[in-house]
Amino acid sequence: MKKGRFEYLGVLVLVVAAVVVALQFLQPGAPPISWVIRIAALMGYFCIFGAIVTSAYLRQMVRWFGRPFLKVHHTLSIAGLVLVTIHPLAVAWQALSLRVFIPAVDSWYSFFALGGRPAWYLLGVGALAAVLRGVIGKKWRLLHALNYLAFWLATVHGILIGTSVQNWAMRLVFGAMALGVLAVFVQKRISTRRRD
Ligand code: HEM
Ligand code: HEM
């Protein structure tokens, strides 16, 4: 197996992290807890995007990063899950309440604006289904596909209430990422049908 290429992934993550940290300087005077909330959210969101995109490039992962798909997918998905868990924990710390984990159902707007809450549970179910795929059997993929829904909910949530996303450049980036994930969803459905 080729060695060293995995570092490309590390460099990519570092570049994204530098941009994410730089974005925080656009909000001078924000308390440190806001930095934790936003940096964890953005980095987690980008890692999850990476986990989804890699699923469309199973064979290319070896060529690009010198590692099999699952190694790259695990690295990005675990980093993403840890970060998007630190994110609401920091929100709970700031609010001094664990209620921030309860999905809001009082209106469609608050459901989507606070859509990170249901997204967090969907990501949990999706990841658990992958870990237990040996026990669940073929249907695990159905549960794992909840990751797509989680990503789209998180996109709307970020666009509606994310401080760093209150500008057209970031909204465009988020919109493009959501469309990219739609392309992966469609492509995976087509390629699965071809294999059947
Ligand atoms: C944030 C967490 C994760 C996200 C967002 C994610 C996302 C995805 C997506 C979108 C797919 C394509 C599924 C489809 O269209 O049918 C996929 C495939 C897959 N994922 Fe994950 N995943 C995550 C975590 C995990 C974990 C923890 C594992 C293993 C324990 C895992 C193992 C797999 C496997 C084996 C595939 C099948 C690849 C194939 O043959 O098509 N994933 N993942
Ligand atoms: C219980 C779960 C969650 C809670 C309570 C929550 C809460 C929040 C809050 C209060 C903000 C606004 C922060 C600010 O602008 O200062 C925010 C932003 C954000 N959240 Fe969440 N969220 C949750 C889950 C998620 C998940 C699972 C994701 C991604 C998969 C996510 C992605 C984002 C993003 C990208 C932003 C924008 C950050 C920024 O503007 O820099 N959130 N969230």
C-alpha cells in the first residue's frame, strides 16, 4: 500500500481549519465559547461533507490518499461526529441547559432554524447503523442514508442561524455543498441499481 498520501487529507483539513478560524475574526469581540461553538460547527460540517463525498469515490480513495475508502471515511466521519457533538455541548454550556438537545416543533421555522438538533440524532442513528451493520443486515444502508437528511437539515440550520453564514459567500458555499451531497445521493442510487 502506498504510504504518505494520507497526509494530503491532513493538509486539506488544516487549510479548511485556517479558513474557518480566519472567519471568526470577522466577528471581533465574540466570547471564547462562541469561537468553540462556531469552529466546532463549521469543521464538523465540513468533515461530514467529506465523509459523504468519499462514499462516492470508493476506488479513487486508494489512488488519492493511499488508504482504502473505509479508512478515509472513518477518519472524516469520526472527526465530524466528535466536532458536531462538541458544538451543541458548548451551546448547552452557554445556555446552562440541556434543553438545546430537544428538537423544536412549535413552528416549521424553528424546526428548521434549530434543525441541528434533529440532525444530531439522525447522524447518531446513521453511524450506529454502520457500526452494527453485521447485526442489522442489508437494511443498514437505509438507516445510514439518514446521513443525507442530517446534512441537509444542518445546512438549513447553519444558513438560518449561523453567525458566520450570514453573508452571501458562505451561503453560496453551503448551498453548493448541499447540491454536491444531492449529486452523491443520486449517483449512489444509480450505481447501486446498476449493480443489482
Ligand atoms: C458522520 C458520519 C457518517 C456519514 C455522514 C456517512 C455517510 C455515508 C454516505 C452518504 C454513504 C453512502 C450511502 C448510500 O448512498 O447508500 C456511506 C457509505 C458507507 N459508510 Fe458511512 N458515514 C458515516 C459514518 C460511517 C461509519 C462510522 C462507518 C463504519 C463503521 C461507515 C461505513 C460506511 C460504509 C461501509 C459505506 C458503504 C460504502 C459502499 O459500499 O457504498 N460510515 N456513508
Ligand atoms: C443539539 C444539536 C445542535 C444545537 C443545539 C445547535 C445549535 C447551534 C447554534 C445555537 C448555532 C448558532 C451559533 C452562532 O452563530 O454563534 C449553530 C450554528 C451552526 N450549527 Fe448547530 N446545533 C446543533 C447541531 C448541529 C449539527 C449536528 C451540525 C452539523 C452537522 C450543526 C452545524 C452548524 C453550523 C454549520 C452552524 C454555523 C456556525 C457558524 O455560524 O459559524 N449544528 N448551531
